[in-house]
Amino acid sequence: MFENKTRVLLILPQDVLDRARVLAGKATTMLKLPVSLQIVLRALIEEGLKRDGDRNLLANVEGQAHAVRRIRSLAGRGGGAKGERRNLRSGILRGLSGSERQRRGK
């Protein structure tokens, strides 16, 4: 399964990491197997890549790309990039439909 491994650094908002940990706990309970955060993140990435034509996935990618561009732009001008990082999720959610925001609990 892991013949061709590569290491990556993944920076996530705390709430996303917490939700992934909750999913790992639920999977551990349901499957009666130890399920780590790493297993959950790998599964989410693999399943997400299968949805390459999904509009919600593309909207999320677009929102994150705009947020990163905004943060980098402010950092380049010496602006308050730290305060802008806190608003990363709001930039992502702005691109989602109302029903998608409700489903995500925002």
C-alpha cells in the first residue's frame, strides 16, 4: 500500500483538525480497530480526489486559493497577515451555497 511514500507538511485550521479527530474516534468505535488521524486524513484526501468534478470541492479549492493569495499579498506589503489567517475559513465558506454552509454548521 505504501511502496511509494512521500512526506508532506499539512497546515490545517484547528477546527478542521478537531473534526478529523472526531471522525477518527467514530471510526475506531464503529470498526473496532485503531484509526489514527493520519489514516483519516489519507482517506479524506483519496476520496476528495475522486470527486474532481464536484462543484463544492472546486468552490472550496477556489476559496482556499483566494485566501492564500490574500494572506501572501498582505505579508508582502508588511500588512497584518496574522489577523488575516484567522479569517481563512470565512473566505472558504463565502464561496459555498447557503445549504452547504448550513451542512457545515457555519
